Amino acid sequence: MRCANCNAEISLSPGERIGFRDCCDSCDADLHSCLHCAHHDPLIYNECRESSADRVSERERANRCEWFSPGDARGGAGNQIREGALADLDSLFKK
């Protein structure tokens, strides 16, 4: 897992969970947040791939989402698609 705020590596043992109050050792960012979740994807409805999850307004703050699963803070597959599409547009318009 990586911190979405400072990109620090966060080691998790197999089966280890992130608690609701856990913070990054490097920058003190909340770890049990949408930005650190494997389901987070800013390009889809509700910014979450888990359709049963409740809406969270402050995605960088700690929350009590039952669907939380540690992710790598890279924004999901949708973010990679978006970056590729923007690069294609830049080359098309020679920006």
C-alpha cells in the first residue's frame, strides 16, 4: 500500500487490516480513507467501484466505510485511461 498524500510505502502483513484511526507514519494522513482504498476510482459514479458503498464527501479524511480495502493510491484503472486519453489529445492538438 502507498500513502496518497506523500507516496510513502506502507507495509501490511498478510491479513493485517487498516484501522479507522490509523495514520501514515511519514505525513500523518488518515489511511482508512477513500483515497487509500482499492475501490476508489475518480472517473466512475460515486468515485467508488463498490456499488453498495455509501457516498463519502471528504475522500481524504478517515471514514467508517465497511467496504474499505487497502489500495495503492494510484486512482484505479480509470485514472490510467484518463491519462492516456489526455496524452492522445495533447498529441492531436500538438500542445
